[in-house]
Amino acid sequence: WRDYGKAEEYMNELLKMGSKDSTLADYGILYHNLGIVYSHQKKFEEAIGSFRKSLEIRKSRNDEYGQSITFHDIAETYMKMEMNDDAIRNFYSALALGRKVDNIPVISASYVGLARLKTGRKEFAEALRYFDSALFYANQIRERKVLLDSYDGLRTLNATQGNYKEALKYEQMSRTLGDPSVPVLVSV
């Protein structure tokens, strides 16, 4: 259980107070985290605004690693808002920067987001390529959440196309990996 209302209040107070000891980087992180809080509260416009402020600060500091994370979270927020074209543009920005700075968690998660959007648009071949890329990167770092999201997406993709045997395979992989006692060694 998380109290996002208290988190929002706390972060806004920090932003108001400012500090001689705070750096611009601190504010970039703070605005990013505030965007996450707003997104969880379904205050999507406020989330995008906070992410944009974070992005502006991170750009001014040439923090490409941080920018890749922020672009990804902007894309995720646009997905929640069902503004899929905006989500796709931001996932591509996250991927470009993620590749440049070798931010594998952002790369793999962005591929999952793109794959889900492409599945929704019935662009199955492209969705499959994105899920395969997500799995490739997620396996490199043994990222359980991205692997689970990929398996779930591949299950949905295959079921949508009537490939029930493949869908069942991914369902079983997801259930196996979903058990926290199972080490993350599963790959496709």
C-alpha cells in the first residue's frame, strides 16, 4: 500500500522549499518522481507536466541516461491516456537514448510498450519483433518484470491470432517466472 497523496504533498513541499544544498539534478529527479506519483493517482496531465520539467532539467545537464527514463515514463503515461501516437513517439525517443547510453532496463521496457501498442493496432509482425527484442534485453539483465510483461504480451498476441499452443506456452512460462522462488533463468 502506498500513500501517493502524502508523497505528492511531500515532494511539492520540497520543490517549494528549495535548498542551497540541492543541485539541479536533484530537481530533475524530484520532478520525475512527482510525475510517477501523479500517474499513479491518474492525474495524467500533471504527470506529463512534471515529466516535461524533469526532461528539461535533464537536457540542460546533458543527462541522457535520465532522459531515457523520463521519455519512457512519459510514453507509459500517454499509453494510460490512450494517446497511442504520443506514446509511440516517446518510446522511440526512450529507445534512441537508451541505446546511446546502454540503459538496458529502459530499452527492454520500451520494446514491451511498443509491442503492446502494435498488438492493439493488430500490427502483429511488428509487435512480435518488439517482444523478441524486449526478451533479448531482459534476459541480459534478468529483469523479471519485463520478462513477465513480455510473456504476457506474447500470450495475448498469439491468442489473438489463434495460435493457442504458443499462447499456452507463454502462459506457462509466465506462471513459472511469476513464482518468486523461481530464479530468473528462463529465456526463449
